[in-house]
Amino acid sequence: ILEQTEKPLSFLLEVGEETLPAQKLIHTEWFHADCVADYYHTEVFGEAHWRALESQIAMAAELGVNMLLTPVFTPPLDTAVGTERTTVQLVDISKDGEGYHFDFSRLERWCALCRRYGIEYLEMPHLFTQWGAQATPKILILEGGRLQKRFGWHVPAGSRDYREFLQEFLPTLQDKLQNIGYDREHVYFHISDEPSEGNLESYAAAKRSVEDLLEGWMVIDALSDYAFYEKGLVEHPIPANNHIQPFIDHGVPGLWTYYCCAQGVDVPNRFFAMPSARNRIMGVLMYLYEIRGFLQWGYNFYNSGFSRKHIDPFSDTHADYSFPSGDSFLVYPGPDGETWSSVRGQVQLEGLQDLRALQELEKKAGRRRVLELIYEEGGDPDREPFTFREYPRDAEWICRLRMRVAEELKRAGKV
């Protein structure tokens, strides 16, 4: 047994005068309000649920999330065909002979929480089902004294009833959001998540059916086939970082990116099995390519794949072997509704701070100087530009770059 002795540890800490600028990147981690209720076994939107939701929203804001997926109806995500997830519908909807009626009381409470913690943007759930826009999302409506599942897998995307519902719902929702303080520049809509080349026709049909109702509003979707943008189906595409190069090569403006379970080779991600440098490097890469927004689907997804069952994230890190460990959630549900961060969350935050530091230096020294620093630190100022597949892999490189940025900011502040 080795004898343990106390030894003093000393270090020099230099605190600069510079303050990081506000985050310009729009950052959403899909927020699964149903999973919070399921984990804690609480009544949906009961007071215990609201306390846990507030804790998770507060943690999201600490981690650089400034856009929140807002369940005005239950988001049609990661749900096996014909099945459903726990209902989390912020808007109470009823129907009578005069049409639809909407109660936005819970939405107002949700937005007040978002405002309290600095969530600048709201993201509406997808208007059609995932992977092809074939059906409608689950929407509960009170009619004739009975709460009914009026829309869902059993109603096709092209339903006339659904179109008539959206004609009343979307303009009323949009007016309400603007009255609350979330205007057209701060609310984003979706059509369908991750359509593939084989879904071009169904996606186009779904888009056409609601295009007039979304005019003047931002519409984004995660997809990786450039054809959707080329054909004008998506004005603001969000390609995965392993499929982003064609979008970069074609100069798509205001580009976003995302990663999830399929981005495991070469490109950055935040799986348990990856070194932290491969997580943090995203900040530098997003600076280089002037990325406007970043999306990741798993902030608090405490379900198995396709939501067939609930899981305990402390013992099941892979959604019942559905995804690489670390893909489906970033935070942990602690006791009494408390939210715990993760190493991955803190490292990702450092990457976001790297991005903000580079942007601050650009304001003082110009973008050309920042690019020189990045590539000089890479050892070869004349090398080919970094890409989302080719970039420095070691943690020391990132630390050295951040130190040089700090030195440059200090020097610029004395000029």
C-alpha cells in the first residue's frame, strides 16, 4: 500500500479583460418533454412535470441551447409506425359547429419559461411524420364531449380534414406567438424530418399543402440529399456534417448542420467512444464555414429506438442498443426533477465558446488574421482548408489555438 502524502499544487491563472460576445449561432437540441414526464412518472404538465421541465430548460440554456422544440402538439419523431408516444400537447383544442377553438394557456407558461432562461428561438414540431411525410402527427381534439385522436398515423398527409385544421390552427398559433414576443425571425417550422431521395414526391406534396400557411416564416428541415435544395423544396436545409460538402460547394447561404447516430466515421460527434477533441472541434469548423445553426436530436430522449419502451439513461446509454452510446441524450434526470449535465455537454459548451472567441477576434483583427492563426497552428499555413472530415484530431491543438486567440485578443485590447 503506497503511503499517501499531501502535496501542494500551484498554478498561475491570468484573467483577461475581454468578455465573450453573445452567441450568434442558433443551437437546438431536441427537447423531449414526454420523456421527462415518463422518467419521473408524473402527470403531463402537472406541477412536478413543470418543475422538471424548468430545470431541464435552465440546463439547456447553460449549455448554449437558445432554441427549444416546443410541443404545441406531440412531435412526430422517433415513433414506430402505428404506435404513439406519451401525449405532450401544449395547446388544448376543441371543435364544434363553428370550427376549432384553441386554448394557449400552457403555451404561454412554456414561453415564459423560455424567456426566463434566455431561449431566443422556438421550433415548432414537424407538421408531418418523420422519414417521408406520409401521415399526420398525433393531435388530440375535444369534440362532442370526448377527447379524440383526430390526427395521427391513421390519417394520411394529404387529408382534406388536416388541411382544414391547419388553415385555422397555424394562423392563430402564429398570431399568438407574435403576441407573446416570438416573431417571424425567432420561430421556425418543419415539414418532415430526414426525408431521403425516395421521399421527394411525398415531401413535395406535403410542402405544397402548407406552403401558403407558412409564407413569411422560416422553414427548416434536417436532410442530406442536395436534390431537396436544388429542386427548391427546402429553402433552409440542415445537412448532416458528413453530407454537408455539396451544400458548401454550391454556396448555400445561411447554412446549418447537424449530427446524430449515423455520423460516426471521420466527422465530429459526441459519442461516449469518441475523444473529447472530436466533440469540441465543431466550434472551429463552424467558424470556418460560417455555420448559422446547429441541430442535434437528443437532448433528453429517454426512450428506446422508435419509442417502443422507456429507458433509464443511467443504466442504458444506447436507447436499448438502438444508437451509439451518448447519441440520444446530453443531460441526465437527477433526483427530485434536478437536471445533471454531462462531460459531453461541457465539452460541447467549450466548443461553442471557442466559436465565440474566434468571432470576437475577427471583430478586432479581421477574419483573415483569424484564419491565419487557425492554419498556422495547424503547422502549415498553406495547407488545404480543414473540412468536416479533415481537421486536427488532438486536444493539444485546440488548447494551443485557444491560447493564441487569447493572446491576440489581449494584444488587440491594448492597441
